[in-house]
Amino acid sequence: MRIAYADPPYPGQSKKHYEDHPDYAGEVDHGELITRLMDEYPDGWALSTNPGCLRDLLPLCPEKHRVLAWVKPFAAWKRNHWPAYAWEPVILVGGRSCYSTRQTPRDFIAEPITMRRGLSGAKPLAFCLWLFDCLGCTPDDELVDLFPGSGAVADAWETFCAQMPLAFPAEPETEPMFTEEAA
């Protein structure tokens, strides 16, 4: 598979957080970005965003999408925001199902923000590994990080590829406990 991950500056945040970063000059047109993801990465892709953008972004996505959640037990508290923003949606499209070959991942992860210095919004290793698992990635796949920023996703991909056979042993899941025949 050839898959993509996009973690662009969130709408209205480019100037505030990335003004001095040469790769993030100006606002990202999320409509164009989603069109590009659908056209260039039909095998699968994921897009990180903020909760306030879902209303605008989901109608632009293909019908078969999922919204996953990165829940942040330790998050940056912002003045005048009630309740606090302590989760981040990830729109997931495509990927491969690995049902019966590895344990099914949950549609959320609870992981603190990274304290890694540098670019705002850098993703922690556990988040990246969870995302690769949700996409059904294997080391033979190609991951394209459209907004490489801190390099954390590329570093995590290397770790994933090196550890994948250890992290996801090929043991089938147990069958569901209840079936229609048992009901």
C-alpha cells in the first residue's frame, strides 16, 4: 500500500504557530488537501485536525471514512476555553483490515502530548504507532508524511518497520462470543 498522513496547521492557526517555519507559509486549503489525498492515496490516508473543523471537513471526505480520537490525558490548557480541548480527531480513509491476523486496534488512543521541543503539534511515538496499526500498515508499505514538520512521524515509521513483527504477532483473534445462531 501507498498511504499518506497529513497533519497540517489547523485552519486559522498557521500564522500563530508556524509563521517562522519555511514549510508552513500561509493557510492550508483543506478542501484541496482532501481532494489530493483521495486522488493520490487511494490505498489509504489519515488527516489530523481539531474538533472545531469536523463540521467543515467531514462533508468533503468520502462516505467510507472513520473519525478516530487521540485523547490527551495531559494536554495544554488554554485560557478562555471551556471545556478544555483534550482530544484531537483523526479522519481515517481506507487502509487494510488485518482482522484475524493481529489484534484489532481501538478507534481511540489515550496518550499525552509530546514535550518534544520544536514544532507545535509534534506527535508522540505511541500515537504514530497506533495510527499505523489503524491503517493496517506493514513494513512493505510506503508512508508519505505530507507535513513532515518535526520528523517525528518519519522516526516513528522507522521504529514501526523495525518492530512490526514483534508488536503484532500473527495470532488470530478469538471469534465473537455471541453469534446470531446463539441468540
